[in-house]
Amino acid sequence: MPKNRLIYIGVLVIAACALLYVAAVFTKFVLPAIPYALAVGIIMVVGGIFWEAKKGQAAGLKPGQDSAESIKETKL
């Protein structure tokens, strides 16, 4: 790196501008996909809730009750 502080700060400003430009171009590229990604995330959360509820019913558990993986995990 240069020993002159002004040159050093100038190089940092140029690098920051380049990174901001790349980020802006990437954001324009990704922006149309955001609603679809949001929809996929919501579907995954709702699906996970139903899956956990179904697993609990199959094990005979009440809502909110955790199943023990082994006898050592049970508490009296």
C-alpha cells in the first residue's frame, strides 16, 4: 500500500465505490425474485408447522409437548 495517507484513502474510496456499484447491479438483478423467495419461505414455515403437528399426533402427544428420543431424556 502507498505510504502517502491521501493516496491510501483515495484507494479505499475507489474500492468502496466499486463495491457499491457491484451491489447495485446485483440488487437490480435479484429484485424481481424477492416476492417468489418470500412466498417459498412462507410455504416452508406453514408446511413445517403442519408437519410438526402431524408428527405430534402420530406419537400421541399433546400440542406443545416434546417427544423424548430416549429413556434418558424423560423427566419425572
